[in-house]
Amino acid sequence: MKLQKTLFILLLAVCAVPYVSTGLGLAMGIGLSFLVGNPWPEKTSGASKQLLKISVVGLGFGMQLAEVWRVGKHSIVYTFVGILGTLVAGALLGRALKMRGSTATLVSFGTAICGGSAIAAMAPVVQAENEDVAVSMATIFTLNSVALFLFPVIGHLLQLSQNAFGIWAGIAIHDTSSVVGASSAYGLGALATGTTVKLSRAVWIAPCVLAYGWIRKSEGKAVFPLFILGFIAAAAIRSLVPRFQAEWNGVAAVARQSLVVTLFLIGAGLGPDVLRKVGFRPMIQGVLLWILVGVLSLTAVVQGVIH
């Protein structure tokens, strides 16, 4: 236990050092979990969720409000179409694989909008059991981990522009943390676009959950992700008070580095036990949905349908 704690603290400190990449942070977390284990699994799980929200808000200080509005406005149509298409495809796959309805819905919703945040918001509405949530989260998180490394490689092979990669990552990668991680590895332009596209999708969590609850006559309640408002507020502050641009850039830089720490904490929670919970059928559904969304969105971006 002493070795676990010492190594954890040491690697956490390394992740706080500038120039350590998000990919390396995640890899160190996963390595720690598999080799010696995470000494504080529950604490790191809660801390990663909160730190991610704080980091995303901090990233807002690195963007102009006009840019946030431009990207968000242009993403409304393909966001709505993409979410609806993914939910329909996920429901059909769930039936074909004879999955439990709540698990299939959570995996589909997490793929369509915003990974873990969407799953957490939808879970009470579908009255999901803890097992359903754990399996769905593990499925989405496993694919997020793969996307963090795979997407930048594909982007460079196809020579995607910063803007094109950011749009693709924001659509096809589930969680905000992995979108930010993959986009930041690709470049600052991709980071700005990817973060905004993903957050513009996350805004749809509340209306989609409310609509689903109304259709199902569920008593569960939707939880709106308030960190989205914080991100927009931060961008507004930077735009309204431009004389502190150097300071705002500093805050954004700290936020980007805190994402490395966040991904380390997330990786530290991805141990053998979590992977065993993924199961066979939910993973098949998750992979097929992921490939479908990834290929279609990439084709749309390359062909200029989405820009």
C-alpha cells in the first residue's frame, strides 16, 4: 500500500509539470492501475469528475466568445441529426444483441452526446441499476481511451486541418476529457474547435433527457451540466476584458495542464476489474456505434459537408 501511494503521488506530480502530454498522463494512470493498483479509487474517481469541469471552464479563458458562438451556431443542424441517428441506431443494435433496455439506452446516449455526463444524466430517467451504469461507463470509457491515441494518428495520416480535426473529434469521441486530450495533442486550433463542438453537443443532454423522460413517463430528473455555462462565461469575460489577455492565456494554460492531471486520474481508475465489467454485448454495441459515428462524421468532414 505504501508503494502504491508513493508511486501515485510521484506520477501525479509529474503530470502537473508543463510539457507532459495528455496521452502520457493517461498512459501513466493506466500503467499505475494495472501494475500496482490505485490506492484511492473512489477519491480519484470523484476528483477527476470535478477537475474535468474546472479545467473545461478554464479553457474558456483561452477563447473568444465570438468563436464559441460561430462554432456552436454552425454545429446545431449536424448535432441534432447526429444525436437522433445515433440513438435510433443504438436502439436497433440493442434489440439485435438482445441487451437489457436500460444498458442499451445508456450506451447509445453516451455515444450520441457526451459520454459519462450523458449516462449520469439519463440513468435516473431509465431507472438504471448500478450494474447498468458501471457497464455503460466502462464501455464508453474504454473506447475513449482508444480514441485518445487513435484519432490524432488518423488525423495526421489524412492531413486534416486543425478545424477539421476538431470538428471530427468533437462529434465522434464520447467524453469531453478525451475530446480535449486528443485535440490538444493535435494542436491549439483543434483544441479550440473540438472543445466548443463537444460542449455544444453537451447542451443537448437536458432537453434529450427531459424528452425521453416525458415519452417514458419517468419520474427521474435531468441534470444540466453547469460547467458548460462556466465555459461560456469564461469566454465572455476574456472577450469583454481584453486588456488582461496575457492573464487569461495563463489561466487557459493552467487549465490545459490540469487536463493532464485529470486524464491521469481517469487512467488510474481503469483497472482490470473495470474492464471485466464491460461485458461482451455492450462492448459490441459500443464499438459498432463508435465506428458508425466515426466513419460517417469523418467522411462528412473530409467531403466538406460539415465544416
